[in-house]
Amino acid sequence: MDAATDDRLTIPADYLATLFDLRDRVAVVTGGGSGLGAAIAIGYGQAGVRVVIADINDVGSAATKATIAAQGGSAETLHLDVTDKTDVDAAADHVVATYGRVDILVNSAGSAFRAPAEDFPEEKFDFILNLNLKGTYLCCQAFGRKMLAQRKGSIINLGSIGSFVGYPWASAYLASKGGVLGVTRGLALEWRDRGIRVNAIGPTLMESPLTRMAAQRTSLTADFIRARMLRPRLGLPRELIGAAVFLASDASDLVTGHTLMCDDGYLAA
């Protein structure tokens, strides 16, 4: 077929107008009660997404919901322990029963703990791996099943610069975020021909409750990262919204298995 008559090669006049349109899509954002998850949830609310704020932090979830509502958006809260498979499976059932589908999953629930590797407490290691890695995997699995039935969906995991490089006093966190990178790539390959895209966002050191909490134990980790930044400033949660919108939208139809770095050039240095 001649290129001039092949509709696949034409660009409709309204193509760009709909490329980033997320109106009326259904998004589940874990960890949406604070920090990066809250920012992404609020950004989706502004984009017309029906947002499900899934978090164990009910007070924080309510605050995020209130912000979305005040800005004219639609949101509900859902108490969710992402490390509990029964809870996660029930959450996926609830969302599809309520909205008829789930279009977007953002796995933002996570935590960190700082300690030297030789003294890292086993219970903290288990906690970090369970929350950051197992929680991400269980949510991908449960909501992925729903998306497979639809043959369409976008999953966005929260990775880190720590998915690619190391820094001190963060061995469990690094293990978990390296695992998130592996899960993202593996699921993208398994599901790429079944309608589901799986990607990740890789933030730099961010200004968030998690960062402040970890800094209460030591500034060594943050100091190490700051010394290698191209610009000595932390990222802001709202600076991830654009990446989250892009990866959720039709604009990223050819993007899967990718980690979109929002690291202010950290890995380029």
C-alpha cells in the first residue's frame, strides 16, 4: 500500500489533543496518603482521573482525597496493606466491581531505613523488602489480572536512583528497588502482547516524609547522594506528576519495560 493512502501513517488533526487525555480513567495509587503517591494522585485528579487512594494511612488518604475534591476531582479512599495478598486481591475485586475496570496502577507504597550493612536489623530488612518489593509485586499481580481480562492497562512502579547505583547505609532499600526494576522488566516482557504496559519512575532524592523520616537516623546517605548531584537540591513530589501522566497515557503506547528517570541528571554524572 502506498504511504500516501496508508491510514496508519497519517496524523489526524486532533491526534495531539487526545494523546495525554486521561479523563474518566480509573487509577489506583498505593501509598497515596502522603509524599510521592499523594502528589501523583492529586495530579491524576486534576487530569480528570477517578482516583482510588490505597494506603494503610487512613488519615493521609483522607487528606489527599479532600485535596482532590477541593480541586474538582473525583477520589475515594481504600484501606490497603499491600503486603497482605488477601487484602490486595480484595482491593482489586472492589475496584473493578465499583468502576467496571482499572486502567492505571501506581505502586508508590514504600519505606526506608538507614543502618550500616553489618548491623542492619533483620526485622527492618524484612519490613523494607516486604513493603517495597513484595507489596509492589502483589499489586502488579492482582491488578494485572484485571488488566489482562480487559487486555489494556498501564502499571507504573516507583523505582529509584537506587535501582541502578549504590549508596551507604541503605542496603535493604537498594535491594528492594533493584528488585522493583527486575519485576518491571519481567512483567513488561510477559504482558507486552496482552495489552498491559509496565514501567517505572526513578526519582532522585526527594523532599518527602520518607526522606525526612530516614534522615532522623542519619544524614550520611543523603549527604553521599547530595555530593554527587548536578544541582544540590532535592526533587519535589509534584515534579513526578508529568512522568506519571505520560506513562499512564496513550502518549507512551510504545513504552514498556522502561524506567523513566526523574533524577535531575544524577545517573548522567
